Amino acid sequence: MTIGSKVKQTLANLKGVQGTLRIYSVQSQKEEAKAAYKEALTTTASVIKDLENRLKTLEFEEPQYKGK
């Protein structure tokens, strides 16, 4: 598995986690839990953005990692 593949797989996993956190945030009845889920969503979104930027850089610098 190439570096590019691993980054893409990690991104897919994080997006799945993000979806789960959204569901939990909506379903939660406790405000404290909602706040925790929203904070986790913010953190996850930041990590996803960073990884997407890293993937773009990786694909630019190493064309063999470019996705199909």
C-alpha cells in the first residue's frame, strides 16, 4: 500500500467518523454531550482539511500517488 493510498484511506475513515459524530450530536439530549460532539467535529474537520491539503501536495510532488 502506497503512502497516497494510506492517506486516502485515513481520509475516508475520518469522514466516516465525522458522520457518526454528527449523528450522535443530533441524537444526544444532554447539552454537555452535544458540546463535546461539536468540539470533536471541529477537530475532525480541521484534521480532514490538513490531510486533504497534504494529499494535494503529495500528488503534486509525487505524480505516481495521484488518484484515479
